Amino acid sequence: MLGIEETAYYIPEKRVSNFNRKEKFGIGDEFIRNKIGVEEIAVKSDLENTSDMCIAAYKKLKEKIEINNQDIDVVIVVTQNPDYSIPQTSAILHGVLGFKDECASFDISLGCSGFVYGLSVITSFMKANKFKKGLLFTADPYSKIVDPADKNTSLLFGDAATVTLITENPVFIAQDFVFGTNGACYKDLICENNTLYMNGRGIANFAIKIVPKDILALLERNNLEKEDIDKYLIHQGSKFIVDSLSKKIGLDESKVMYDISLYGNTVSSSIPILIEKIIKDESVDLALGSGFGVGLSWANVLLKRVR
Amino acid sequence: MLGIEETAYYIPEKRVSNFNRKEKFGIGDEFIRNKIGVEEIAVKSDLENTSDMCIAAYKKLKEKIEINNQDIDVVIVVTQNPDYSIPQTSAILHGVLGFKDECASFDISLGCSGFVYGLSVITSFMKANKFKKGLLFTADPYSKIVDPADKNTSLLFGDAATVTLITENPVFIAQDFVFGTNGACYKDLICENNTLYMNGRGIANFAIKIVPKDILALLERNNLEKEDIDKYLIHQGSKFIVDSLSKKIGLDESKVMYDISLYGNTVSSSIPILIEKIIKDESVDLALGSGFGVGLSWANVLLKRVR
């Protein structure tokens, strides 16, 4: 069965502190620490492009596990901030990393739900085409499109890339997925004239309304109680959103991961970064990942450790 | 088994004649008719966006077959010219067409190989998630990015959108696929500063070198001779490329479709437009689709009529 064998991430070194922007945005420590829950954001260098960040993540993956580049059968990049609109960033990675001619490659355009979608797409595509080794990248450097003067976005989003190795020797398999879309509200998170606009309240209301019932439905149809899940990997949109969702669903706080205070909301990279932190933790048998945002779109996945 | 039940396309009415541009580009009738094989290109109106073209194609689909919008489980749009970089165009379609909340949606970023890839992605994703009805759109209006003064691109590319209905009641099933990437040459077809650049010779050389052997390999592993295929749906890049590939492979000319002289190279829409033309033709049992271009990327599919 195909699943996640290993994962790695790259977060650029450079940080911009939100404490240094308190006066500019008229905010206090309480807002920074407990509302948005982001003390500083990670920002890529101007010389770094999306593909460079993916390559940096792949380098870290190769430090953890031996991979022969010639064995890779498919490369998928989840991004809405590619190097170019044409070609797809996966092709650029293919060229730079010298993958074989027979390697399939394409990009998926999705935001914060992108990793969960990508996990279903890559595993089903690999299974159908009898592929053995695949790479799922996420990299959505919002620093390319965030207006530094926009309080709603510039305090929140950080840059990162991740790569997940999919093989027939998995540590986690995806046992079940649930997907959804509310396209009518797509303007709540949109990039126009190369600038991101976010209706933060709209997104939060949508997530709090939609996500809990879908998580509970996913549990129910797999005959699970919420206590059966060892870790909840809720998209790290902000501390407010993670706390609100946990409370609404009634989750044990110790099971809900929160990790982004020192790098920010990394869009489709937030869930795979959390997976990296639990993949070696044998106490985690079952994890539930929940991505939501751009689209508006959401996707939940039940991850089960293979014993 | 999941496959293609019906398909429809939309080509904007407006045409720009290449005969009226002979002087401007220093070209003659022979070049127009037999080299590029495009007499006029279809151009969308300035008021029309990518999602509008998809909706026009969907309207045509609904004229052919009854579809309840609430039955659609997944919408995928293949494009590299979306309405916005954020959100994905599939979400906009979801909103406008009023699909259900449980409908999954995402975009795939690929060029001329996009429909064949998309067909594998949507069928495998649907199978894995037990979905019954899906829509695969293609829409890549290059008029958004073509420089009217660029002879290499402005005589060639036309605007179109297609939609393919995937169900468990198929007319054609995809029996086998083969994919490939040559990322090292990605600069041969690239959009920089919102303008398309194409190294036509580079793309042609790549296609003539790579595509024939992959088509023959696909036939061989399915125990087929090239004569067993009733129609070849080669990406309609230009007359030169379709003729060159047919000759190189040694195909019977009458089996090779060529259709674009009155609307142009429509990127990922070119193969599904050809499928629309043969779906009701019972004499076509086996068809072979071959897409290649942006990436550089290619994908071949063997389509079999369900009897």
C-alpha cells in the first residue's frame, strides 16, 4: 500500500519580528502571542524562487533517507506562487534534479487544503499507473504577494517548502479523505494585481462552520471517537483559528498541535511540517489532518501508522 | 469502470485571419495552409475570462446530456491561464454553477499534455474516493499572453475550453497511459512578464524525438500494432508537427486527425475537441491521444470504446 515513508521541510532563515511592528499596526503583545500566535514570520530571500525552496526541502529529505533520483516516478508541486505561470514548477524541479524522462510531473493549484488534496491525488495517480516512488512538494511563498502594509496578511504568512516521499514502504497511510468546496465565497482570499487580499473574519467563520462537522463525519464513518485520534494536525492558519476549531469540536488541547509562532502560516506547507514532527513518534498511531482556506476549499485526512 | 461518458467544447466566435497578416509577418499562403496549417485563430472577447469559457463549454455539455449539478463529486480545471493565480478556477466554477459543498475541486497546471494527465488524475482520484461523477475542464486562453507582434506564437494559438464528463457509464475508457518530462528544456516554452515565448524549433525537435518512441512503446505493451488504432489524436500543435510525427511513426494518414485550421492550437483543449468529434463514431474502437509541450512534458493515452 502506498503512503508516506518520509518527509522534510525547509524554512528560510530570515525572520521578520511582529514585536517590531507593534507600533506600525497598533497591536500589542497579547494580540501577537495569543490571537494570531505568530511572533515572527519566515521570509525567503529575494534571490530564492519557489523551485529553490523545494530543492532545499528535497536536500533535507535526502539527508534523512537514501533516494536515487532515477527512481522517482512522479513529482507533484502544490503551489499558487510558482516560479512562472508557464511552465509548471514540477518541470523545473525535474530538470534541476535530473530525474528520468519517464518521470511524470505536474502542479496542483490549491492553497491551505493543498497538501491533503495532493496526498490523495499522488497516491491514487501512483496506484493507477503502478508507480513506486513519488514526491509531493508544497511551496507557496506568500511573501511574493503580501503587501507589507496590510495588517491582515503581513503579520501572518511565512514562507516554507516541504517534500513528502510516497512509497510502498510507508510509515503513515491515508486511511480516508473528505473534501469540500464553497466556491461562492472565493473572493474572501484572492490575489489581484499581484497582491493578496484576505477577509480574515470571512475565512474564520467559514472554517468554524464547516470544518468541525466534516472532521466529526470523517471520524464517524471510520467508527472512531475523537479521543481515538492521537494528534490533530489542523491547518495552522493562526492561533485563533486552531483554538476556535479545537474548542468547537471539543478536543483535548494536548492533542492539538500548534507550531507556527516562530515562522508563520505557511499555507499548504503547514500540515506536512507537523507530520515531520510526529513521523518518528511511535506514540502517534492515528492522526487527523485538516486543511482549509483558498477557494474556499477544505480537505481532511485520517493518517494511520503502519505497524 | 470510470471513463468518458460525454464531452463538449466551446470555441469563441471571433476569428483573426492569418491571411490578413501575410504582409506583417512576411509569410505566404503555402506557409499558412501547409506549414502551420492555421488559417485563422479563435480569440475570446476581452470580457470573457477562463471560467466564463469553461461555463460556456459546460452549457454545451448540458445540451447533450442531462446532468444534475448536485451530482457532481469533483471538478478539475487544467489551465496555466486561470482567472486569478489565487484562487483556483475550479472553485470559481463551483460557486457560479452552484455545486454541492461535498464537491472536491482543484486545478492542474500543465500545458498541451494537460488533458491526458488530467484524465488519469481525475479517474484515479475518483476511484480512490468512490466518486461517481466528475468534470474535467481544459481552458488555456493564450490570447491573454501572446504578443501580437510575435510571429512564432500569434499565428498559431487559439482560445477554447472543453469539458469531459467522467462517470461509471463510459463511452471510452482509458486503458493505459504513459507520461514523461524533459524539465531541462523548460525554457523552450515559457511565460515571463506576462508574455509567452516559444522556441518552436526546440519544441518540434523534442516532440519528434520523444513522442514516436513512447507511442510505439504504449502500443507494444498493450500488444497492439499501429494499424489496430482507428484514430490518432495527436496534439494539434501545428500541421507541421502533426505531419512530422505521423510520418516518423509511419501512420496511415487517414487515421490521423487534423482539425485546427479554422481555430488554432488550443493547448490542452486540442485533444478533447478531437474526442468530441469521434465519440459518436462507432467505427472508432481504439484511439490514441498524445499530448506534448510546456514543461517540456508529454503524455499518451490509449482510449477504448466500451461495447
